Amino acid sequence: MSAHIVYESGPLGSVVRYSEGNAKPPSRFTKKLALCESRNGVGRLVRKEPPRERATSTYSSPATFTLHEGNFGQGGIIVVSVRRTWSVESDLLFEILERPTIGMVRGLQELGDSPELLYLAKDREAAERWLASNSYSRSYLEEVSADEVGADVIEGRAAA
């Protein structure tokens, strides 16, 4: 599927795979392998940004979405958080591997025009514990509803 479909139909919290569609090169080709690994991966959808147009210039930017690929650190301290942002005009292939299920709760933070996913909990109790121990300004909880999941099935998004 295209990046545009992920932007339009992928709910925050979905696990998304991206790839260039080519086979992985042998490990002896280190430069090709590094390029391949940078264009193939999996991440959780944490943000969707609408397209922007600047009033003072002719510049406009397309819609984008951000995938969180992982955190790196030691002893419970995160040193680096890896996120990649893709334009809806990306030439890569995308696939939604997993969507949030009914009853899961998103921990969101309002940033600019769109919310950012900070945490995805299995239930309301776990989300409230997380929110109590993590202080983010303008954060709130949002439950994944049956209506949201049902719309995905009815519109054929669950199979994509």
C-alpha cells in the first residue's frame, strides 16, 4: 500500500512495516546493506501531520506521518529514541501489520495541529498508571472504541 493510505486510514498506535520491495543484499556488501536497512523497517504510528502551505511563499509541504522504531538506552534511561517521518509522496511500500484493538487506551499529547502518541496501554487502568508516573503537558487519554475498529472493518481497512 502507499504512504497516502497509511496516512488516511492508519490509526495512531498501528504497527507499520515499510520497505523498498527489493531483496536484502548479502552481508559482504556493507554499503548496499546499510542502505537497504535504512529503507526497510517496522515502527509504531505515533503522529500524522496535515499538509502545510506557507502564506508568505509558494512553498507547501505534503502530509507526513511519523513511525517510532525504538528506544535505546540502559538501566531504564532512554538515551536515543528513533523516529522516522515519511511524506505521503514516499516511493516506499507500506503495510499495516497490527491495529490497536477495542479497549486499548492511547496516551496522547497535543502538539500543534495534531496529537502525538506517547503510550499505548492494554486497558484504562494501565494507561492511568502510566499517566500518573509520566508528566507531560497537555496529555490526555483516548480509548480505542468499537466504532473506530468497526469503521476499519466496514471500509475494508483491516484487510489492507
